[in-house]
Amino acid sequence: MTPPSWLGHNWLEPHYLAWLAKGALLTGWLSLLVVLAASLLGIVFTALLDSGLRPLRLATRLFVGLHRNTPLMVQLLLWYFGVSGLLPDEAKIWLNTPHALALPFDLSLPWPSFEFLAAFTALTLYSAAFICGELQSGLNAVPKGQRLAARALGMSGWQVLSLVVLPQAWQLVKRPLVGQYTAIVKNTSLTMAIGLAELSYASRQVETETLLAFQAFAVATALYLILVLLTQLLSQRPDPAWRTLR
């Protein structure tokens, strides 16, 4: 069956579209895991920067600054090629061999590839550094006098944080955080450099095999746009429950 024609060129066949859809699913899954892990790690970094222990603050500031001021591509290559070069040969063989976790009812859960683990680690650390910066900016924007006034009214430390500081800080950081989350989706495209078969990698494969560059990258662009819009939509959730705590 001859594929339909569009703008004078043959359109992509269904199995090529399936490649792109599979790459989009991997991109979405990786993005979701990175968003969750980077958010939690960003909160930890923010707490450490607000710690009363100077060594912890300095170490965290150095770690965050290192990841914010070096290219993500270099960090990806460091985790994939650099870290793997430091591992024993037995560990390299194990990481590059497919594994699966046995589950009840004859089910199994595939173990992530080394490319996926390296991409997840690099993206999480890189994104957490920027999320930490957004959270810290929001907390610092709340005047310290409001904390002192709340404590003078007899509020506990948790009440000051949940009822006074966090509601105001959240209004300041929620839009920048959505921007960081959409950046995570787009940054996953760099993982094609280490061989992860995500959306950009799949579109390059389709283009190489079909020579239909416009169609391959147009579909990939549309799928990225859908993923970004879904991220923005999911981020527009009701405000956290701590806003109503008393």
C-alpha cells in the first residue's frame, strides 16, 4: 500500500510513527522521574543551605554552583563515560547486560539500561541545582520581619513555616518551577548523545532510514510540544494542603 502524499513527499509509515511514539513515552517517563527526584533533592539542598552548620552550607553551595555553571552535556558524558571508566570490569558487564526483576504471577520488571541510569542521574542533579535556586529565592523574598512577628504572636516554628512563609514563597516560585519542569522535558533530548533511545534519538533514526527529515523532525517537534503542554497542565494543580493547615 502506497503511503499518502503530503507536500509532495511520502509521509512516514506507521512503524516509523511507532518508533517516534515509543521514544516519546521514554522521554515522558524519564522526565516524570527526574521531576520527582529533582524536586525532592532541591528541597533537601534548600534546607541544607538554610542549615546552621557552616560546612554543610559551603558543601551544598559548592555542589549546586558546580552543577549550575557547567554544561549539561558535559555532565551527561561524565556520568556515562567517566563514571563507567572507573568501575570494575564485572560491574561494566553487569550494567550493560539486560536484567529483569522477577514479580509474582510470572511477571517481570526490566532493569533500566545504563544509558537510562546515567541520564537520570545527570538530569536529576543538574535540575535539582536550579530548583534549589528557585526555592531559595522564594524563601528569601519573604521578609524576615514576618517570621519574627509570627513568633511574637506565639506561633510555633512549624506554624510560622506553614502558615506565613510557605504560602507567600509558593506564590513566588510556582511559575519558575513550572519553567524548570518544562526545561527538564526539553533537556532530555541531550541524552541521545549517550545512546538513550528517547524522542530525539528516535527521530534521528527515522530520518536516517527514510531520508524524510522534515516529517521525522516535525512529528518529534509536535510530540515534544504535547509533552511540554502536559507538564504545564499537570503543574497547574491546586495549592498544597499546607496552605490550609492551622
